[in-house]
Amino acid sequence: MRRASNPLRVVIAAGVVGTVLLAILMVWLGNIASRSEALATKEPIAPVSVSVLSVRRHPDVLSRTTRLNTVQSGMDAFVSDLPSGSCTSMTWLNKTLTATNMNATLVPGSLVKVLTAVASMEILGPDFRFVTEVRGSIVNGVVADLFIVGGGDPVLVRSNYPATEKYPTLYGTTLDTLADSVVASGVRQILGAVVGVESRYDTARFVSVWPETFNGVEAGPLGALMSSDAMVGSTGMRANEPANGAALDFSSLLAARGVSVTGSTRVGQLPDGLTVLATIESAPLSEIVKELLINSDNNTGELLLKEMGFKEKGEGSTAAGITVVQEFLKREYSDHTALLSDGSGLSAQNGFTCSFVMDVLSDHEEWLLPSLPIAGESGTLRDMFRTSPIAGIMRAKTGTLSNVKGLAGYVPVEGDDSVQFVLMMNAPSVDQQSVFMPHWNDLAEVTALASSSPSASELAP
């Protein structure tokens, strides 16, 4: 092998060449990095960002929030204008929009009928029917006395009676049909009398705590056998004994069908051993409660109360009925207390809270909502809200006494949850239309803002 003449010079030369080459490489790499940095600076890449409450992420949440805020926007003015001695609440889409004086016990007026309806539907059952019977001993078409036995039916009427009523009976049981059945049974002659039997309930004609001016005007006289609200024929007078009034009506209907009646009508007890010649059943309770709520029928409220007492306590009285209702409410609504003196709400000694009403509305909406009067169309709301945006939509129960006005119910929203609300006002002259109607109109305007729009699908991209 040939050796270099000067090895050290060779090593030094190689090192110099390597250093130069390394320096050139570093400069070249630096230029590349510099150009890349400049490019990145000129055209930055923006990060992808979506708001937590964006339409893209949560259209359903934004839909709900938007709609709730729309209703909420009108709430403060409505509440601030209410008279002292008021309570109110409104819920929608599982949110409480207002809750004012919720635990104040106020006089509810006919809002009591909501409790009566709920209790009767639970205790008697939606399929319960009142039954009126006719009994007697028939031989060759002849009976001695003919007994018409009351079953407590609050809507037993002559067929021509509803036409005379301010709020016509909706689901009446016609006494005329019962008379037809008696004739069909073969009765042609009554040697004695048509006798009214009312022993199912007590004979208290009115509730003791009512003002005397209510008696026979707002309700009563009450009895287990009562026809056409105890109104006798076309006299315009109520019978002091409703069973005798019903017997008079029935006797006239039989006579018009060719049955000979010899004796005068009377009230009496039912003898043993008589044959059932005819019966008639009322509409089911699910329709009777519509009569109670839509027309705010006071007699229906009181007779339902007595029927509950009869079923549960064996005593058809107001006191027994109240005991039964209170026991039911204690079982189902132990967090609330209701002061009850009757089944119709005519007593100013009734009292409960807006909180209680809201719980009842929430628990029973499925059947309660279609059982209430419709704004501008039916029952006690027939002449109210006719030009309001909630006409034909709101369904609510009214309550009225001197210095008392109440409204509770629902505003259905198409394709969505209903608005639930209650307003009770106890204040001087608040039962006068010029006083309460502005507050009711404010309430209507607020609830009318509830809408299914904008929906999640309308908001989604």
C-alpha cells in the first residue's frame, strides 16, 4: 500500500472540506425553514369552533329556550298589575314561568268543582251511571201506586227543559224516555198516585253555610229524586220537595201517553216486593263531570258530593261527601290542604292554594282538559274572549263569588305541551267584569304567545 507523503496535511484538508460542506448545508436548510415560516404567517389555518348552544349542536334546546322566552317576555307586566290578594302560576314545557303567592289560601268560588270532579272520577269511576227506577205491582195493566225511585241523577230532565236554561243541559237523562218505558211495560192505569222516593240521600235541601239568597236560585232544593232542577213544568217555580216535583212531571208525561192517573202525587217510602217496571241510566260519569265543569252546574256538584258520601260512608249527605273527598285528597295530595264546605264552590268558607290547583291540573290533564269550557264557545266561557287570540283554544274553569274571581285550565299548543295556568283573585269588586276582565285579557295575551314555532327542525341547518 502506498502512503501519503504528509498524512497530517491530508487529515487537515479533509476536515476543512467537511466543515465547508456542513456550513453550506446549514445555510440551505435555514433558507427552507425561513420560507415555510413566512408561508404559514401569510396564510394561517383557522381552528374549527362551534358554540356550545349553537343551532347545529342543539336545535331542540334553542327552540325550547326561544319559545319560553317569548312567553316570559309578557309575564312580568301581567303579574305586576294583579290586585293584592291574588295568586297565579303558569307552567309550560316543564318550566314554571311564574309562581306568585302560590301558598296563599284563597276563596276559589267554583274552582271547587275541579276538586269535586277529580274526586268523583276516582271514587265513583268514569263509567259510573246514576239509575232511576219505576216500581209497582201490575195486574192487567193496572197498578195501585207507581213509585219513581231517585238514584241521585243530577241531570234528570224533561226533554223540553234544556231549551229554557241559560246553559242548556248537555248530557241529560230524559224523564220522557222513562215514561215511554213504563207505557211499554204495559201500565195503562194508576188507581192511586205517582209516588216520589228520595231515600238514597238526606233531605237537606240547601247547604247550611250558603247565603240564604242562594237557596233555590243558585242551587237546590236538593234531593235524590230531582227533575229539571226541581222546576215544575212551565210554571217557572221550583218545588219545595224536589221528589214531589219530579212525581208531578212524571205523572203529566204518563197522562200525555194515555195512562190514567187517579190520585195526587206525593213523596213516600218504597214498599218491599215491588216489581221493577222500567229503569233509565244517566250518561257515564265521564260526561256528567263535563256538565259540572262546562256549565258550572251547582246542583250536579252537590249531588255528586252526596253520592260519594253514599258510596263510601253509606250516607248521602254533604258532610259525608266532604269527609270522603278530604280523605281522598289527603291520600293523593298530602302536601296540600283544602278547606271544603260544599261540592259546588258557592260557600265562601272554601279555600285552597294556587299550588294545589296546579298539581291537580298537571295530574289530570288527559281527561280534565277536554271536560272544560272553551273560550268564546261553550259554557261559562261562551261569552268571554270572543275576539281574543285564544278564542276557541283556551279551556278553563271559572270561579265567581262576591269579591272572588278565578280562572284555571289549559291553553293547548299544537304539536306540543299545553300551557297550564291558574289565577285566583280575592279583592273588592273583582267579580265585576270591568275589574276582572282586563286581568283575564292580559293572561290571554301572554298564553297566546305560546307556540310550537320555531321548532327544532326549523332551526336546524
